[in-house]
Amino acid sequence: QVQFVESGGGLVQAGGSLRLSCAASGATVSDNNIGWYRQAPGKQRELVATRRWNGISVYADSVRGRFTISRDFAKNTVDLQMSSLKPEDTAVYYCNFAQKPIPTDYWGQGTQVTVSS
């Protein structure tokens, strides 16, 4: 049974930083493409960062240069370091496989990130 559990969200002022963590079970982060997604109120869920199985990282234009995705093989986690946060980064952040179609069975509760101006 695959499960992703997100943590690390919170309230931060614009320009600040947060580090999110995605703990995976039932799947190995070293063997899969894992992505961080976010969904802002009234908007569709979007993929913001992917860590591919081969170590390549891919970012959405909106976060490139500010967010960094990484893996911890010992913990089987995928982390998202977010810096220079903007109010438009406010959203619930989720992790899941980065593939099409996105497996809908594995969405977790997500973690809320709120950036105040």
C-alpha cells in the first residue's frame, strides 16, 4: 500500500523560507519519479517540482530558482526547500508520483503553506 505523508507547512512572511518533507511508504523514492504539487484556493492542482528516479530535478517556471527538491534515501523522503516565498505560493502542498495520469489513490492530506505579504 503506497502512502505519502506531507509535513512542514506553516505561516511565513513574504521572503521567508520553509522546508517541506514527504515521507513515502510502499514505494522507494530512489526508484520513482516523485513530485511536489500544490493547489491554491479556486485553482487546479499544479506540479511545481519533480525529482526523477535518475536524480534529475525539474521545476515549474513559477518556482525555479527559489525551490529545491531533494531526496533522503535513508529516510525514504522527498523534501522541498522553499525560499524567497511569495504570497502567490500560498497553497496546500502535496506529494505524489510524477507521472501521467497521476495516481489518484495516493493523495495525502497535504500540508498548508501560507505566505503573508
